[in-house]
Amino acid sequence: MAIHGLNISMAVFTALSAYGLLLYFEGGADAAKATSLLTMLSYLAAIAACIAGIGFFGVQLDRRKSEERREEESRKAEEEARKGRRKTVKGA
């Protein structure tokens, strides 16, 4: 879920940013004057939500990856411990 949430947040943020740039280059100040306050506030809210989503899902993804790394390291340590015990028993 963290990966999908992060991807969706980044895609929406990129789309809103691209739309804003296209709007700016096509009409510039005229387009900005033509938009209503409600429309501008809704764009700002959507952009803020996307940034918050990127932060939230990014943290969740980092936690998941660090947990997987810890599990992998503990599995490798257990495997090395078993190999070490086998060698000592074999030599005795």
C-alpha cells in the first residue's frame, strides 16, 4: 500500500504541476486573473495533500524496507551461527 500511495501522490502532484506550468505559459497573468479564489484554493489544497501523501507514504515505505533489512540480517546471522556450530561439531 505504501508503494501505491506514494506513486499516486507523486503522479497527481506531477500532473498538477504540469497543468499549472501549461496554464502559466499559455495565458500567464490573464489565466491567473480568470481563475476564481475557490479554484485556486482547491488547487493549493490538492498540492498540499499530495506533498503530505508523499511524505507519509515515503516514511511508511522506508520503515518497511528497514524492517525487511533487519529480518534479512537476522536470518543471515542465524544461518552463519548454524554453519559455525556445524563446523565445530564436525571437527570434534
